[in-house]
Amino acid sequence: MGKKAVIFDLGGVIVQQPQKALAKFSRKLNLPELFFESVMIEGRPDNAFCRMERGEITTSQFCDAFEKECHDYAREKNIALPSSFRGQDLFTAFAETEPVPEIINAIGVLKNKGMKLCLLTNNYIDDTASRGLSAGAIMNLRLIFDEILESCRLGMRKPDSRIYQEACHRLGVPPEEAVFLDDLGTNVKAARSLGLSTILVKDFTKALTELQELTGINVFEKAIPMACNPEEICEGEVTTEDGVKLHFFEMGQGPPVILCHGFPEGWYCWRRQMPALAMSGYRAIALEMKGYGESSCPPDPKEYTMEKNARDVISFMDRMGIPQATFIGHDWGGMLVWCLALHYPERTRAVGAFNTPFYPPPKTVGVLPMEKMKEDPGAFSYQLYFQEVGKAESEIGEDLENFFKIMVRAARKEDFFPGYTGTNFDTAMEKGGFLKGSPKNAPYSILYDEQELAYSLSRIRKSGLRGMLNWYRNIDENYVWNVKGSGRKLLCPALMVTCEKDVVLTPASSRFMDKWMPNLTRGHLHCGHWSLLERPTEANEILLNWLNKVHSKPQRLTAVL
């Protein structure tokens, strides 16, 4: 029977065996290596450890009760237990276990393949001073697993057969369609008796090989970062000082990272960055920029200047009570975040962009950009085509899905199709249309599956195309405004990620940045314009490594998901 769900134990499977930490602590106190583990076994099922895992006592109560059990056991076995020993010290050592990278990766692979996932753990109600760490760990796991069953909340612990039945019930699968992984033979035996396929985890590579055989999924392949589900993510809206409604989506707690998207994807282009940011200890806030989705969509192009867009973001922060944030942008969002750092440095903790470089403003207003573009449009021909209000809206609106499928594609062969020669960035004006000469009924891109595309198109249909295209209709106004920042250096930490195959925002276009950014970090990706989705793993690694240095935070392994 095909497997539809995988149930994971925590200690000994997702993280290293707690028993190893106990043995290490025993050696530290010059005790027999199995001393503490033996005390935890003695008196089952009504000893302090089992009562804690059933939620009958809290962790602090366990520490006191377990300390007494240890002294009693030591006297009985004639073992010298140091008088300085405290139960709290043991619990601290017990909780210090490291994640297993290959298991974490396998979980990511299974999730991306649509497998239902459950965490089934014998755990405890933590009321100690370090309880925030426990809460953070469980919160991260809730972002990954469909179901989490905690023994202390259920009032029963493995190997009680009822707990496996409850796991299958919540997952909506019969036992025969589930796989269970645990490092203890008694737990595995109980699950197997109910019909679950089981894996006793002693060697991680061997266990993953068995998991691959049972599920038919290559769990050794590199997992791509998990995507957030728009139906499950927190969202809200803020009305700015100028009366502009900005819709937003957010995940996580910690230093705020405000994500600004470009054309035509919308906030959903950050779907594989937001969970990673949240699990790494950041508050990821993806704005739905003006003109998109449920944000305000005024028809007047002059409402979309960078000056007004930047003011909207600052007012958003005021309303949200955020004094400073790190701004990360892509495409038009990239230009916006550079403007925020230039004109509002006091509100900028750090700034970074994918693809879009910072163009240092000139000392004075010279030849306007649109005049230069008309003389030699090159790859910017499409921007000239977008200038006439209504024309591009009409053409794209008549074939919106095909437009999105043609424009948003990976720059590699597996995403090409017969008749596809790339987007008409450089020929839109000449051909009189962005889609002129393009194939009809383009296939789905590897960047967007059917469900993801349907959601993205639904956001565009909410707003219409006018506001989205209005971002292109203020190029000269943006240039003149930025001249006010001429000569300023961006002194905050900055990140520029160039992309090898971006034919519009080329890596070479970022060549002037270093002089104006003394704290610039560079990253480079071998992909095209849609970097966040074409190379999400590498993009997240660059982004998180930089953010963690900026905020002096340790890298968290779960961020790879």
C-alpha cells in the first residue's frame, strides 16, 4: 500500500539522542555513564520522568522529584552522587541536543513532495527559565509539520498504542499508509503492532535508505526551501498617513525584515524566503505594494513615484510601531529599498536587494532617463511600451495567464519550450506589444505550479494591471527625486545579490555601488531575473548568512527548510 504520511520522533531522530547528553553529563560528574538513564527507567511508568512526559507535573517539579530519585538510586547502588548535583542541571544537559542535518533535509523533501508529516514526541510542560527556547523550537516545528502530538498535552506517552492511533487519525490516514521513525525499540514495536511501517533509527543513513524504499521518494536529494501557504499565514492591512491602504503578510518574531516585491509577481515571490526568515529568528513582513492585490490601487500614475512609495513604507512602519527595519527588495522593490536607505537612513537597520542595483544619483539633473531610453532602449524597450496608459493593460489583460507564464520563467533549458525565445524585453516597442510573436498557451514554468500560479493571478485580478504598470510611469520623477541624495554614502550594512543571466539588471550594472557603500556585502547567483524562486536555497543562504552577521545571530539549521 502506498505511503501517504510519515511520523517522526524528535529526540534520537530529528535531533541527536538525548541519551548521549545524559551520558556526557554522567561522565562530567564521575558517575557511571548510564546512571541518569537508569534512574529514568527505574520505577516506570510512575516515576518522575514518565509523569513529566504525561504532563502530570511540570519540568520544574520534575527537577525536584528527579533529584530525590537520583539520590535514592545512588544510595541503593552505593554510588557517590556529588552533593552539588541539582535536577535543573540535568534537565539543561538533557535539552542540549543538536539537529541532524540529513533528517532535516529529508523532512523538507517529503514536505515538498506533498507527504503528510507528523511529529510525535514524548515531551514536557516547560516552566523553567529557559522555556522560551522550548517555545521557539516547537514554533519552528509547527511551520514544518502538519500535526504535532505532544505527550504532555495528550496525557499519554509512547509506547501507549493510543498515541499512534491518534496520530493516524489526525493525519487522516490508516496505519498501513503511515511510516513511523523512532530510536527506541519499544516505541517501534508498539507502532508496528498497529500496522504502521516502522524504522528503528540507529544509523541515520540506513534509516533514510529505508524511508526512501518505503515512500518511493529520494530523501537524499537537496531539499528546496519550504513555501508558506497563503491560506495559513497571518495577514493584515495598515492605512498610511496619506490614506494609502497597504496589505501585508507576516511570519515570525524578532528583528523586522520588510520585503518589497516587484513586477508582476506580488508578495508571493517571497514564499520560499519567509519561513526561513521566521525559523531563523526574524519577523518577516512581505508588503503587498501599492497597486497590487488588496492594497490601494489609485489610477493616477503620479501616485506611484518612489518618493510616495517610500513615504508609504515609512508611514506603514509608524503605524506598526517599527522604528527601524532591514529592507530587502527585488525588481522594483529593489529600487524602493535603495531609495529608503538613501532618504531615510535613520529608519534603515540594513538594506539589500536581489538583482536590482543601486544607481548613485548624479550631482545635478541632466538628461532625463526617458530621453536616453528613447534614443537607445535596448533591453528596456518594454518599459517604453509600458508608458502609454491603457495600452499594455489591454494587451496583457486579454491573455494574463499566458503573459505570466512567458514572463516569469527560469533562465535554463528545462524551462524552455518549443517556440519560446525569451521575453520581448528588447523588442516590445518595435513589435507593438509585449506578447506579439510569443507562443500561445505556454506551459507552466518550473517556478510556479498550477496552484501557485492560480493564487498569483487571483491577486493580480483583485487589483487590475493599472497600478502595477504605473510603477514604470515615473522614471524621470524618480531620477529627479534621487538627485536630492547626491553625494550621500549608504553607511548601513548593505547586500547586493547579482544574477548571472539577468539580461536587464545585469551584474555589470552594479559596478558603481562599492564606492558608495563602505559596508557592502556581495552575493552572486547563476540564474536569471526570478532569482528568489530559481535559486531559493542559495538565495536564502546568502540572505541569512548576511542577516545573521548584521544581527550577530547564530545560524539555525532549520532555516534550510
